[in-house]
Amino acid sequence: MIEILIYVEGPSDQLGLRRLLGGVIDNASNMGNKVDFYPMGGKEPLLNKGPKRALNILRNKPGSWVFLVPDLYPRNKPFPHSSFEQLKIELEKRFINELQRKGCEERLKERFFVHCFKYDLEVLLLASEKILMERLEVSKFSRKWKKPAEEQNHDLPPKRIVEALFNDCGKKYKDTVDAPWILERSDYNLLKDICSQNFKPFLDDLLKILQLR
């Protein structure tokens, strides 16, 4: 059995991805495999504790694979980084250091993956324009943003735009309710094409391991 454990920052990431990738989870289960998402209580706990937790899982579960999928935003917490490349290099370095410290086999790193949301989970909501509009109950958006959706930045990450869109409609964005609602109605294949910089590589690695692509 293949078991894929995907560590994310918080409950909204867990709930949203479970809804978006429900078909992938079900297909994996039908093949005798397991995929699930686990919140770590924020970006800093995920980055600080994730590599060590990943190693402990991988060395004790031969059929396991571990993904760390934090937000890119905010930058420089808990270590200096502003790009995905910098984030990935540091997390992989921490994993290797822990692997060597415990005298584990080098091949374990083949089952350790680092990805991220650029700049947060809400990038997938901005990419799901029609469904986001339906949730807002509007026929056009009150604001504009850079396209493709992953082209936002640290000064104005996707979540801030989504919050503003809800606020403009007299609503308050609740990430653990609104994100799952939108993503349950979204097509991950379409989002993969729109968010080709960071979401597509994550999804490609996941589906490749499960032999679903």
C-alpha cells in the first residue's frame, strides 16, 4: 500500500484540498492506497518541525511518502526566503541534516517532496473565477488582480484579495467554510493549467506516485 501524507499549514488548507482532490483520494483508496492532508498549526511549525516529522514517518513506514506544502507568504519566516526555490532548498537541507544525524539511508529523500502555494491557498480561489463569483453572488468582480493568479506578490497575496472581494460584497471571508465550498466545485485539472508554476508540479508529483497520470 502507498500512503501519502501531505502536511499543510492549517485547517482551511486541509479542508479545501480534501474537497478539491476528493476524486484523487477516492481513486487512490479504490487501488488500496491512502492520501490525506494534515495541518501543522501554521507556517513556522510546518517549516520548523516538518522535515523531522517527515523523516520519522519515512523511516518507519516503507510504503509512505511525505509532502510539505506551506504557503510562500509571508516571506522570511522562520528563515530567510522570498521564493519557492529558497524555501525548498532550506527544507531539503534540513531534511538531509536530520537524515544524516540519525544515520538513516540516503534513499529516504526520494520519498520526500517540498511544494508550496504561491502565495497561499487562496490562489486556487482566484483561479476558480466563475465559482468564486457564484459564492460572492455577483455578476462581476469589484477588483482586479494579476493573471495568472500565481503572479501576485508578498505585498498583496491572494488571501488579501479574496478578503477584499468578500468585504466589497458585505460578506466576511471564512477560509474554513468558503475555500472548501469553492474548491469542491472546482476542477483540479483546470486549476493545474491556470496555476502552472507551483500547483501543477505538486499535483503532477502526487498523481505520478499514485500512478493516476
